[in-house]
Amino acid sequence: MLAGAADLSYVYPAPTPPFTDLGGDVSDLVRQAVAGLYQAGLVRGTDATHFTPWTRVSRAQVITAAVRAAQAGLPGGLSAPPADFPGTLGSFSSAHGESLRLAEYNGLLQGLVAFGPGWDPWAPATRGEAAQVLWNFMRAQ
């Protein structure tokens, strides 16, 4: 979904990503999408050689990838929030906190059901949540 929303046609055909777990049980299309997203710097693996394609992705991971795509592809990138804008979730993570703050400030989280102080960024992202974030990303372009 992210590869399509980010229009990564410019990186195809992408080289093989460094992940050893994208074997025969992963389609060529998915392998190419992961390679393109990796080459563009939008996704990372769970370590240097694993992508863990069958593990659920967290809400924070989906939002961080969308923010990276927005920063890479939008003219001017995302607007920086003022220093005093804490974001709804505050500083919950050194890896994802700033991405969520940027996403919230720029409207990428609009429409997420129940988004608020009790929203769990580590919960698995639903397809609907991923689609909503990517729809907001595409509207911002």
C-alpha cells in the first residue's frame, strides 16, 4: 500500500533488499515493493538481514513509514510543528515519537478512530488505519 501511495515507480526494478526472509513464500511483487521502499529509505528491517514480512506492523511503524514517504516526496516536505506542540501522545518513543508528532501536526492522523491520549501506538495497525493514514498522505501531496 505504501509503495503505491508513494508512487515508487522511479525505483523499479529495485535491487534485491538485504533481507534473507523474503523467500519463496513472498510474491515477486511484494519483494519488489519492499526493495523499492528500502532503497528509497522509507522502511527498514527488524534487523540488518530480516524484514519479518509475516509479523504484524504497529500503528507507530505505519505512521513513521508514511512520514518518511511524505518527507521524501512532498514538495517542501511536512511543516515542522512549533516547539511547544507536544502532540497527543507526547514523547512515547525515541524511534517513532517525532514521526507521530509530525504526522499529527500535518493532518496525517485525521480520521483515525479513537485517536487520543489513550490510543496505543504499539497496537497492530488495522488495514483501515493504514488506509486512512495513506489516504491523508496522498491528499497532502
